[in-house]
Amino acid sequence: MILVFAEVIENEIQDLTYELVALAKQLGDYKVVVVGAELEGIDGDVIQIDGILHPYHYKIAERLFEKYNPEAVLFANAPFGMDLAPQLAGKLGIPLVTNVVKVENGDRFKATSLVYGGRVLVDLEVDKPAIFVVNRGYYEPVKGTPNVKNVVIKVEDGTELLRVIKPEEAGVDISKADVVVSVGRGAVDSLDLAEELAELLKGVIAGSRPVIDQGLLPKTRQVGRSGKTVTGKLYLALGISGATEHVEGVKAKNIIAVNIDRDAPIFRVANVGVIADVNELLPVLIEKVRKVTEKP
């Protein structure tokens, strides 16, 4: 049996949870643990936890592990998962694999993990039971109807959640956008045009780390390992070279890259590559898109 811990922040289930469910369905029978959130959309058996201090307590996971004796525990590579997974693995003395992009079940688990900042994929064989922290964008989300079982777990050790400090948001979550127009170092002179194109496409503007570091866009708009992962329908990379740290955060279904350097690494992951000067192409592209979008 596979135990999946839903990523819950401020009583809201995060989207990556549904990707964990997709993986769990491939591995075998599973149960989804949800602490303090609405259950709508969770597919399959759900363990709803009541009577606890807060969802970031490893003792909850420890007691559930003892109760259900799972072959594997799945966490999201997100704040809750990354906080809880190593605590649980250390307490139980079982293997922990992070930055996971693939898991297969057999006599032992076979997992693929990103290492060296995403530059290398490593295949591992892992003894059971094991804990996996799964990256966003590698499994198609699965939603359905929950079959709920309530479980009461009391933890009395003096730990209390006082408050949650959240980073300042710019009003848009690029990880949830269907269309993302992203600007790199080669397109900073045309940022206004890129924003105009994003608006025409009903998308959002984002950028690579050099653009964020220059203060041209807020940190919440950064794509990549140190930013956010985009998983929408279209990612338009303008003047982005495609360093590994950036590409790690690009999991959109369609990737179009525009770069003047025909050897830019971004072309290796793009569905469509255009060798052109972004600053010259953008005005033409905007004109063409406007004609299409403004047709009656």
C-alpha cells in the first residue's frame, strides 16, 4: 500500500497533490492523507486527520506509518513535504529519495532523481519501505471522488503552530497559468512588448533569474529551480538561453523558444525553436496575434 500526504497550505490542497495521486495509482493500492482541508477532487481512499496540532508534525506521519505499514510514502517537493519527509525518514530509519521524477514498483523500487541542480538524472534501486519527495510536472494530475475515513490523532508534546509567514505575492501565480511569456537576458529591452504579448494571449509575464536579479520583475515571477515550475499549455521563452536551473522549472505542454543563438540549450527542450532577434520579432508577432485575437 502507498501512503500519499496531501500538500496542504492554509487549509487548501495544493495542485501537486493530484500529481502524487497519479503516481500512487501506478504503484498500487493507495490512501491519501489530508490534514485540515476540503477534500473535493481527491480520488480514492482518503484519511482525514482530526484532533491534531498542525499539519507540519512528523509524529502524525509516524503514527500513520505504524498503523498502515505502507511500502512507500509520497510527499510533494513543496514546503510541507520537504519539511516533513526528512524528519519521518530519520525517525523511521528508512530510505529517502528527493527530487524524484519517476518511480516504478517491483521487488524493490526503481526511482529516477534529479541531482547536481538538475544537470544529471540518477537511476536508483531502493529497498522497501521508502519515502519519495516528488517534483512537479512529471505526472498528469488525477482528480476524482474521495472515499473518506476520519482518524483522530492527538499529539501532546508542547509544540504549537503560532503563525504562518507567507512571502509577498504579486497577485499572480505563474505556476497555475495556462500561458506564460517568459523573458530572459536577451529580451530585457523589450519587456513592455513581452507584457503586451502576454496580455494578448491571456497569459502572464515571467522571467529567468537574471531578469529577476535586475529587479525588472518580482521574485514571484521567476521560473526555475530557485523560482516556480510552470505546467500550463504554453511556455514562450524569449531570449532565454536555457540553463539547467531554468529548464528544471519548465514543464509546460508546449514550449516555444526564440533566441538569436542557434546553439542555445533552450532549443533542446523546445517543441518549436525560432532563431531570431527577439527585439525584432516581437513587434511582428504582436501584430499577427492581434489580428487573430481581434477577429469577430
